[in-house]
Amino acid sequence: MPCADCQTHGSTENQTRAVTAGAVEAVVAAIRAHPQSEVVQQCGCGALTAMTDGNAENQTRAGSAGAVEAVVAAMRAHPHNDEMQEEAGDALAAMTRGKTENQTRAGSAGAVEVVVAAMRAHPLNDEVQELACGALAAMTLGSTGNQSRAGDAGAIKAVVAALRHHPQSEGVQQAACATLRAMTEGNAVNQTRAGKAGRAVEAVVAAMRGHPHSEGVQGAACAALTAMTRGNAGNQARAVNAGAVAAAHAAMTTHSASAHVQSQASSVLQLLR
């Protein structure tokens, strides 16, 4: 990833300088001007990630400049370039995380569908799977419209496939669980999809068993179980049959010092008692 060392990444001061200098708009212009250059597209996506990650003002600038649409176009133009798909997924996550306006732009631009397509095209690439899951989580959390788009596009099956194909990858397991939570929270249709079609409940419990010492996996998995089972008797029964109660108890014991795991595991146990 040639742009991974961008100087704005993680630096609030440099992010501010970048937006003041018009860097966000310049990067978007470069992406649009060179659609066939994989290097320009990839580096442009990396730069957008660095400038917008955790920066609400730059997220707004990027959205207004058409950055979301530009990244989606880059993904469509270079579907077989795995590094391009990785950088683009990361950029979509950075630009839409916690930003309702950009979530809406992403939905309208077809970002949800193109990310699912990337997951299907690169099933054995753990980086693509992890970053694509991150993008889906950022785009769907709290967005009813994008949750529906994700469900209709087959995102739940794609995420469950990622869990099954990459059982040893802590990053994929955590990101996939977080995505299942984002797609199913408060969405009865996606809960049903996760239970009946995707067997997502069983896959999440398997993730907990496979990474018992990972606080991140345990917390994300418990949050996913809560989202998938709340108000859904069928998924509650699936969770119990899959061993979710024992897994939640084990998570609380192993991660007794983690307030996040304790809270999320307690929610699971309350729902499944």
C-alpha cells in the first residue's frame, strides 16, 4: 500500500492544514482526472482515509467534494485490484463513520453494493474482507436505508462467509461481528436474514470460541448477538443451541477487567436467560 505513510493520518494538526489548503478537493479532482490509473486511484483513496478518519470537518468537506462517489467509481473501475479495494473500503469507512450525510451519499452512490461485490470477488483476501466489513459497518450503523440495501445485496451472507473463511484472523472476526451488529440492530428483516439464511448466530458464537482471549472479538461478538437476538425468538433459540450462553459466561470470566466485554456479555445473558 504505497500511501500508508501519509503524513495526515492520525495527525489532527496536519488534517487541519490539509483541509485549509484544499487538499481534500485536490485529491478528489485527481481521482476523477485519472480513472484508469490504479496508482492514482489507490493513493487517492489512501489520502482520503488519512485526511478524514476521525475528523468530522474533513468528512464534511470530502462529502461536499464528491469523494464518496469518486471512491465508489474507483472500486467499480478496478474490481480485480485487491489493494485498490482495500484502500477504497478503508476510505469509505473513514468518510461515513458517524456521518449521516455521507452514509446517505454512500447509499445513493451504490457503495454498499460495490463493497459486497468486493467481498465476493476477493473471498480469500483477509485484508479486503476486514476493510470491507469496516466499510459496511460504518455505512449501515444507524442507517435504516443502508441496512436495507446491505440486506438486499446479500451482505449478511458475505460477512458470514468472511467469518468462516478466515477463522484465524482476529481482525476479520472482530470486523465481521461489528458489521453484523450494525446491519441487524433494530432491523427485523435483517435479523431474520441473519438467522435463517446466513446462520450468522452460529458463526458469531464460533468466533467467540476461536478467539477467547481477544477483548475486541468478544465485545464485538456479544454486541452482534444482542443485535441479532433482541426481539427475535428464533435467533434467541439458535443462540442458545449454539452455546452462546456458555460463550458469554466465558467472555466475562476471561475479560473481567474489561467494562465493555462485561456490559456486552451481560446483555447477551439477559436476553437468553
